[in-house]
Amino acid sequence: MDGASEYRIFWPIVAPLSAPIVATFGLFISIMYWNDWMNGMIYLTKPEPFSLQNLMNRILGSFYTLLRHCKIGLVIR
């Protein structure tokens, strides 16, 4: 494209070629925020609006704490 400016080259050529990459990054970022439980733990104070990830983290955290105490009891015996 002889005599075209950088913007003229970018929009019809580079932008369509980079569209799949931008869409993939957008998908990955949206999945990352969908599965993120730390933001809910920071911003939400009441347990009613917690997401499923926060509930699972709370349940598994209490289970592993209980399991750890059971293992300590077995070692002490």
C-alpha cells in the first residue's frame, strides 16, 4: 500500500488479523473474573450474596481444617 499512512494500514489490515487474538484474551479474562472468589471475599461482607465459589471455598476450608485436626489426633494416639 504505497503512500498509505500508518492508520490506513492498521485498520484494514492489522485490526482484522488481530480480532481472534483480542476475542481470545477477552474470553480468558471474562472466565478469570467469573471464577474469581477473592473479589467476593474482599467486597462482600454478608454471606447472602456470596457466589458459588465463595461458598465452596468456605465449605472446603472448614472440611480441611476438620481433617487436619483428625490427623493430629491420630498422630497423638
